[in-house]
Amino acid sequence: MYHIETIRRQLHFRQPAGTSRGVYITRNVWYILLTDTENNAYGVGECAPLPALSCDDVPEYEAVLKNACKRLEERGMIDRKALLSYPSILFGLETALQHLYARSLQLWHTPFSEGKEGIPINGLIWMGNFEDMYLRIEEKIQQGFRCIKLKIGAIDFEKELELLAYIRRHFTPRQIVLRVDANGAFSPVEALEKLHRLSEFDLHSIEQPIRAGQWQEMAKLCASSSLPIALDEELIGVNKRERKIELLETICPQYIVLKPSLHGGISGSEEWMELATERGIGFWVTSALESNIGLNAIAQWCATMHPSVPQGLGTGLLFTDNIYCPLHVNGDCLWYHPEEKEPDILNWLR
């Protein structure tokens, strides 16, 4: 039998996190503590909707979470159909069960969980002023990152082009892969011209050039732009298989970016991958400002796919009050160190 508790925590960012939905200073997180009373084992999962972005950022969130936990207690299984509209809850329940089954933070058996292989990741440059972003780019390059992702759309576009020109003056596309993320900052009228100018810097791709929900306009951009387009926010709230197929076949993007806590949990993200692969669409996995509980779960799952291209995984350094986890960045890879002692999660939650 399962006994389930939900524990709410507020985490504090080390530095304000600028996103397309504003600046985050704190983050509310609900942790699911799943206990197997017969076998004296437990699992922890993280549920963390992003304000003004997640489709499940709703006033009744906590009530829905507690009801989902109650159903799992009663039935011994997740009611996935009932949680299609609550991807962060589905993600938390799925990963809590996986943690319980594994009895370790090594949630799946892979070379990554054994500390033998790292996961290649991109270095993320947060939205900010020109000077801050310039310094962060230099820092990431010095740290050994070979793929850098810049958030654009927050400062003057000409200044952003200057940043890209600076990188390309010093590093060829073979030396540094560049991705940009517009978070829907461009209007459909100006988007194609801006994509053309961005393409001059040999970028790998651009995420979400226009805001989500404009399928026909996005389809035109994907068909016309020489710069490959990746969908991100566009996937949020598209939870049924038929609707996913409709989106992919209407827009025909070059890539999709998958965040389990936003895009259907582990099971929903795997469905996206299946449908994308069938249509020749590439993908990579990204974390979404989770604490180390959620980040570890995403990394352990991502490693089961043996990724060769850089993923968008965090580094565990976002919060001042984050739980310790044996995840470390070395060069441009995220590593798990199984030889290090696992954290006392139960004590941290209390």
C-alpha cells in the first residue's frame, strides 16, 4: 500500500530569472512523498507549474494534486487520462514512482547513472542587458561549452545581433554551436525578416519566434525560413494524441523542445518524441527551472535515449535553498556521480 504526502516549499533564485513571462524571484514547488509501507521504501517527485506559462497554473492546483495522490493511494496506479491537463502533476507522480521502484536517485540503469558517460548540454545565457549577456557568453565559452543558447527579444534587436556577431568573429560554427530562443517575441509581420538576419550567423535553430497559437503563421515561417525553427511554448496545453498529430502536421517544424513538466510528464513527452520521429522532426529535452529533485529525474530519463546533441538541462545552481544532488557539470556535459553519498531527502523535506 502507498501512503502519500504533498509538501509545499518556496525556493529562492540566486539571481532573478528573466523569462518571457517576467522575472522570477521565488518558485513554489510541491513535492510528492510516496511511501511503500510494506517494503519500507519511498519515492519523491516534484510538481512545479510555472506561473503564467504552464497550462496547469490554476488556482485549484493544490486540490487537483491532492485528489490525484488520493486516487493513486486507492488504485495503486496513476490516472493519466484525468491528468492530461496537469503535466507537472503527472511528471511528479511518474518520477516519484520511478524513485520508489529504483530505491535510488539512479532512476534508470544507464551509463550516465553509473557515472560512465555525461549528457552534453548547452550553456544558457539568460535575458538581460547587453553588458551582462556579453560577460555571460565569455564565461560560458571559458567553461568549455561548445553549444550556447541565448534568450533574445528582451533587448534591442540590433544589440542582440551585435552579440551574435561578436561570437562569430571569434568562433566558427564548428567551434561553437549557437541556438537562440525568442520566446514568441517577434510579430508575424516582422518575423521572416528577422529570421533572415539571424541566419547570417550560422545558427543551429531558433525556438518559438512568434507567440504560440498562430499555427498557420508558424507553418509559413517553418516553410520559408532558412533558419530551422523549434517549437516550445507551442506544445503547452496540447495534450491529446490527435491534437499533437494535427499540430505537427500543420506546422511541420524542424525541431520540438520537450519539457516533461510542461509537455505531458514523461509519458506525454515520449508520445511527442514518437510522433515527431515518425515525421522526421528532431527534438531535444530541456528542464524548466526545477529543483534538483526534478532536474535529476529529467536527466536520468534523458540519458535512457543516449543523446548525442546538446540538451537543455539545468546545472542545479538556480536556488539558494536547493537540495544537494550528485549532479555536476564538467566542461559541456552534465554528470551523475554515484560514488557520492545521496542526499537525505526526507530530512530536507521536513
